Amino acid sequence: MAKRNKALRSYPSKYPCHVPAYLSDAEWRKQRTLELYSYLPQTSLEDRFKYTDIRDEVIFLNYKFFGYVAAHVYIKSISVSYEDKFQSALLNFCSMWHKYMYAAKYRTDLAFSVFFKPRLSECVYRELLTVKHTINRSLKMEAASQLDIPYSKLTYDDLSKVEMSSDKMAALKAVFHADYEEDLDTASIFIPVSGDVSVYEEELYSDKYNDIYHLLMHEMVDRERLLTLDDLLDIADMLDIPVEELKQAQPKAENMLKNELVNISSYKKSFADEV
């Protein structure tokens, strides 16, 4: 029997817990979260919002979930850190936590992670995108001032004439959508000798999964490497999927990803002689 996380189940709650103790930590967390939401009134969102003690316990139980959201929101800026995204996810959750399981306006058949991940991801992206725009503007202005031109006229070709720190230059190149070069040693493990074109790049990065194989493919792309057992355990914990099911699907997902990656134009160009 797996060891139980005593800290997880030790929150000094004033709300009775009827969740069986023999459940796994992931299942216990899921059931206890639903139980806490069942104590909220169905009268109005305003009434539900007042139960901040339930909100705090839900955050305690699902703290790792906000890290999961932060890790899966990509903002192309070295000035936006994981901590920024984590704090944004947590702050935005505090403004919408009471909407979950409110039958008058929302579906009540969705898992906690399914309900909140797309909502929080969108909030984090929009919030930090504003920060990103401000940073981008200041970088362009600094570079343009060296060339004595308006920052709005700055182009990627002008960057070769500018002297800036390596970090700032990397960020400025990202502004012009000049991505960092891939680690070819890592990327090469995904490139097969041959393959048929069947999917576009945007589909590979999509958060919409057709099945468990596409879920694992997305996770590999997001991490830019093959998944480890720890990765599978995290996914199982966050999404309430049995880890054995993920392990069984992993080999097929890796083969599917190998075949799909040949369709991405950047890879096809880089490996034109080999593929």
C-alpha cells in the first residue's frame, strides 16, 4: 500500500470530512475538494465568495496544481519567471474559485483541473502579456537609441549593429520571433528516418487532446524531452489518471510523436539531408 501524505490530510478544517482514509492521495484530494465545494451555498456567487475558509483549504489541497498551470503557460520572455506565472495563477484563482460547482451558471460534471486549467492559463497569459509588451517596448527603445531611429522602425536586421548584453539581445531577438536554436542532440531522438505528413505544428502544441496518446505527446513537446516516471506521476496526480495507464500508453505516444515531428517545417529544413 502506498504511503499516505499525512500533511495533506492534516488541515485544521471546521468542515467535516467523510472521505475514506484508504484512498490514494490523489483520489483523496479530489474527493475532499468536491466535498468542500458541496458545503458552499447554491444561492448566488456572492454568497459563495464569502467562504474564504473553504477557499484557503482548497488552495492548500491543490497547491501543486497552480505549479502545473504555471509550467504550462508559455510566454516568450526571459523576464517572466515561473514564480511570476505561479503567483498570477494563484491570484486569479482567488477571484474565480467560487464559480466551480455552481449549478446555476456552470457545468458541475467537470474535474477541478479541467474546469480551472484553461481559465487560469488564459488569465495568466493575458496578465503577463501586458508585462511582456512593456518589456519589449523598452528593449526596442534601448536598441533604437543606439541607431538614432524611432523604436517602431527597428528591424531584426538592425540588431547586428546594436551592442547589448547577451540576455537582452536574446530577449530582443525573441521579440522579432527569432527562436532559440534547438538542442539538436535532444531533438534528434524524435526524428525518424522517414514519415508521412499528417499534422500541422499548431496541432502538436494544442491543449486539446483527442486521447491519452495526444496528451502525452503534448507533455513531451511542452517539456522538450521524453517523459520520466516522475513526469508521469505528476500528470497522474494533477489530472487524476492512473499512472499505469500513462505508462502503458507512453511507448505508442513516443512513436506517434516521432512521426508527427517530421511535419514541422523547421525540423524538415534542419534535417533535409537526413530525412
